[in-house]
Amino acid sequence: MRPLGIEGAWVDTPRVFPDHRGRFHEWFRIDRFREVTGQELRLEQANCSRSVRGTLRGIHYASVPPGQAKYVTCVSGAVLDVIVDIRTGSPTFGAWEAVRLDDADHRSVYVSEGLGHAFMALEEHSTVVYLCSQGYAPQREFGIHPFDPTLAIDWPDGLVPELSEKDAAAPTLVEAERQGLLPSYEECVAHRRELRAGGSPGRSAVVTPA
């Protein structure tokens, strides 16, 4: 795993072992994850989405604490995965990074609590799976419009974006900040420091993948 330019985000490129039967790789290793991030991965929910070409999901985030960290990989097809720093007070507030996730290189990204996350399907029936540190809680789930001109995310050309009604109606980053909907960088760093120290984020139990 290596850190991306946005604090709290990492990309993991595994070693793939191909042979005449197919291929094998380890898509998650708790020891490697712990060594790099300094904390456990709290696993409370695992999601799987299948998307037609052009589907754009996000930009999604959850309020902190407890937020929702995600370990994301694409098991079939390809997506452009985008991480956005929406934490007020962050030195990279408003910045974004894109990583191609596909079924060839088998990269994964880890998006820590408080960061925005989105992806666009580059191929038909692209399938993405992600491990989540917290379960879905509608009352603390929010979004930023993926075509916010202030963010100016460089989405791929030649694709007709397919958005959900909820994502299409999401506010811009400036509007969300004005409404007090964004997490603060200080809150996110403090929350992760508490997790590294073994503190409890609230009502949730800790489940550590083997």
C-alpha cells in the first residue's frame, strides 16, 4: 500500500499469480493494512454493486464521527475511482485523486472516514465490492454533486453519465459547506487517532478480517 496525495487515502497494488488455470491474488491483508495505516479495518458491512458503462456513483460521504471508511476494489470490468477531500480545514480541501480499478491489475483503494468517494463504470457490468467500517445509516449519509465545477473532476470523455436522482440533486461543495454538512479535518484526524488508540466509535462492534 502507498499513500495518495490526499491524507487518509491509500492505493494497494497486489501481486497477481497467473497460471494455466487462471490467477490468484490477495485483495486484502490486515497485517499490511495495519502496518501502513496504523489501525485496524473495522468491518461492519460489505457491499457489491454492478454498473452499466457510464454509471457514476457518488460523491458520497458520511458524517464524522463515526463516518464510514471504505476499502474498494473492482472484481470485474473497470471503473475510475475518485477520492475527494471534502474536509473543511484540510490542507488539500477541494482536491481529488483518481485511480483506475479493474480486473487486470486488481488495485484497491482505502478511503478513510470523512473523505468523499465516487466512481464511474468504464465497461459494461463493472462490479465493485467494498468493505465498510460502518453500516448504512441514511440520516448521516450525504453527497456532493460529481459535476461540481469548483471540483472540476476530469471524468472520462465519450461516456454518457448515468446518475441516480439523489446524486443528480446533490449540492455543490460550496453549498454543502454553507449548510454545515461537511466534516472537518480536525474531527476526522481526531477520530482516526482514537481508533488507532483502540477507542470505540460508538455503538458498533469491532470485527477484524483474518
